[in-house]
Amino acid sequence: MKDRNARYLFEGISADVVRYLVERDGMELTEAISTFHNSETFSKLEDFSTGLYIESPAYVYDLLLSEMKNGRLVP
């Protein structure tokens, strides 16, 4: 997949995950952005070699919730 397409998917997933944190978890927007952008999940999503950008936003959100619960990503 071309980097432009991967970047588009990455940005869409990122926006959706932040929206989920606000709507489902009651976070303020700035807190949701900071939480996601400072997570290992975000780092994996941003690394296109992981292929995480082709997963659904709900899947990435669930990964983030797991990371938040466990303090790290659990394979």
C-alpha cells in the first residue's frame, strides 16, 4: 500500500480512537488526544510496518484499552 493511503487510514483510525475515548470513556478531548498519542498503541499504529493501520478503529481502541488496563501492550 502506498504511504499516502496508509497515512489516510492512520489519520482516520486516530480520529476515531480519540472520539471513542471522549464518547465512551468520558475523557476531555485534550486528555483523550494525550492518552492516545503517548501510548504504545499509537506508536505501533504509526509504524506502518506493523500493519496495524489496516485494522478497524474498534480493534485499535480495544488494544489501547488493554494497554491502559495492563500498563503495556500484551501480545
